[in-house]
Amino acid sequence: MLLLNCPYCGISGEETEFSPGGEAHIKRAAIESSDKEFEVYLFSRKNPKGVHFERWRHSSGCGKWFHVARSTTTLEIFGSYKAQTLIPPKELQKKIKEKFPNWGWEAGK
Ligand SMILES: [Zn+2]
């Protein structure tokens, strides 16, 4: 069971109070993109063993979307932040680095 925290209303709850929305930080393909670029945008997703960034919606609460960083191996939640944030907050990145020293944020990937 995952315990998530909504960064908008501050309420923590079990994952059943939230709805998953897939991988976070997906960059939308531009209109002039090739068919291959659209294919990657629409269908290619990471499935890492380790740190993963996901979208979640507080469906039983405020209804807003936000991002969660967690480990897919231990299910540890590193933190959550508002969906409009383009890069994970520095303090969250630091917290992840403490557990996974080789981890690094790659924008847009
Ligand atoms: Zn909320």
C-alpha cells in the first residue's frame, strides 16, 4: 500500500484515495514532429527498476493532479509536488540522491 501526500491540500492517504496517471514529465511532441516522434510520445514509457516519477490525481479529495517520486523496488515515496513543476524540486532530488547516489535527473527523458 502506498501512502501518498497531496501537495495542494496537504492530505495524506492510501493510494485508493488517488488515481494513477502514468509517467510524469512526458514532453508533448510538437505539431511538426515526425511519425516516429509521435509514436514515442504516445506509447513509449519508462519502466525503471529504481526511481520513477508518476502522475497521480487526488480523486477522493481536491481532484488535482500532482507528481510523485518513488522507488519501484522498495515502494518508498520520496515526495510529491505540484504537476505544474517542470523539474523535481532540488530538496527532493537531494533526498533521492542520498538513497541512490548514481541517480540523476534527466529533463524530458
Ligand atoms: Zn488534494
